[in-house]
Amino acid sequence: MNPDQNTPLRAVALVCTLSPSPAPSSSQLLAEQTMAALAEHGVTGTTIRIADHDVKPGVETDMGDGDAWPQIRAAVMDADILVLSTPIWLGHASSIAQRVLERLDAEISETDDEGRLLTYGKAAAVCVVGNEDGAHKVSADLFQGLNDVGFSLAPNAVTYWVGEAMQGTDYQDLDKTPEKTASTTATLAANTAHLARLLKAAPYPAS
């Protein structure tokens, strides 16, 4: 099936830097570059920095008492594509990225009239930045978590940049985006938008 390339799509990028705004963030930058690449495929959307919001710990859709997750979840549910952007800390995704996955775990209990997860019609992609090796390990962990809670992933659904080991250069400090990262981001955007349109046109069957 060839999806209609004119079908409008929406994306939301959840940025999992540990730094709240207005602090500069490499994870924010790569997420914004990914959203710009998606825009070339007719995708509009928004970027949310999780550290700016009081997302409570837990595995429910609403943990009450000022929890900001219900509003963020609404943005995810309104989107066709979820982009999860994280730095690498101590060889792992950030604790905020893990919290996002834990909150998304609640979607396992949220189904439509045919018993399908509400996330089944959505594609996901990942952005990873860091100063040490580990981008493949981090993306593998996030891929598994996102798939567990119902998101679909296209081929090459990750873009990343990892600086030289034991050095202090950040992605945001580079004079220009490395060609390899830019081309990987472009591939992520093309494949993820294509998959999202396929899912929109032909939902998964009930099982």
C-alpha cells in the first residue's frame, strides 16, 4: 500500500534532558532538528521539555496532586508520531526518559472497543546525544520500551551523535551538524512519516 503523501501528520517530541529551560540542551537541539526534518514530510508538531513540568513518578495515566503527565499524554495521544530525545548518562538513557517510559506503561491498560492499545496507530523514533559511547545500547532500551507499550518503529528510527570518549564537547557546541548525523536524521524522518501514514490508512487488526 502506498500511503497518501499529502495526509497531514502530527508529531510530539518529548525531550528528556535533565536541564529545565532556558538552559541549553543538546537533546533539545537534536529533537528540534528531527522535527524540522519531519516537517519536510508534511508533519507538524510541538516539542515538550519534560524537566519543565512536574511529571510524577508512577505507572498510571494520572498520578493526581498536580501531576503534569495527563496534559503531556494528551499531546501524545493527539499525535501520529512520538519522538523521544535523551542524553546518555552513565551509559543509560536519562532518568527522565525512564520516567516517561514508566508513565507510558499505563497505556497497556488503555484500549479501544476492539481491544487494541490506543498507541497501536502511532509511530515512534528516538534521538540520543552524549560524550561517550552507548547510543546503540540506549536506543535499544528505548526501542524495546516503546514497542512494549504499543508504538511501531520504522527502519533506522534513531538519530544520534556521540562525542569522543573522555572529552567535554557537546553536540550543541559543534560549529555545524555532522553530515552523518544530518543524513541519519533525514532517513529517520522519511521512514517514520511513511510508517505513520501507513498506520493511519491501515490500522492493525484486533487480536
